[in-house]
Amino acid sequence: MEIGVERGEHARVIRVSGDVDLYHSHRLKDVVTELASEARSGIVLDLGGAAYIDSSGVGVLIYANSVCTKRGIPLRLVNLSDPVRRVLELTKLTSYLPLADSEESAIREFGGDGGS
């Protein structure tokens, strides 16, 4: 799994590619924890490059939502790949996790102009 982070004025964007699974999901959790501790802007989790997600990865998404909610940081999941979307739909998490249509719309929700 590859994780990239972009820090902008209104959002921190985490780009994930590869497998979000038992062997790699702890790295994503660490990144979310670090960015949530900054608490100066929203977090966009771009899952467009995620090829696979298992229950550990789903657990990290739930953790990300929980930690951001507790700290008052807006979180949006964007660009769900087909495999990720299928898992979230099967588990009924699409109505629980905060989704946005695009990175730009998420950043606008955070108070930005659509750029990070």
C-alpha cells in the first residue's frame, strides 16, 4: 500500500493506493492519527487507488471517522474504488461514513475553494 499526504490550507489529503489489508492498514491508521492531532483543517481520504480492502481496512475507516469526530475535525472519503465501494455497501457503511462526491466538493465543505 502506498500513502501520500498533501497538506493544504483547508484540508489534509491522504491518497491511498494498493491493498488496505491486515498487513498494511496500521500505516494508514498511523497517518490518520498524526493528521488528526494537527487539528487545523479537514481530512480528505482519497481511496481511488485502493485495489482491495479487508476488515482491518474497514476498521481503520471507522477509526478515522471516530477520531476525527471526537476531535471536531471534518473527514470525507472520496473517489471510492469499485472494490472499496462494494465492501462499504455490503457492510452498510456508506450511510455511516462521511462520503463526498469529489475532493473539491469535500474541501468546499471545509470552507475552501476546492483546491487543497
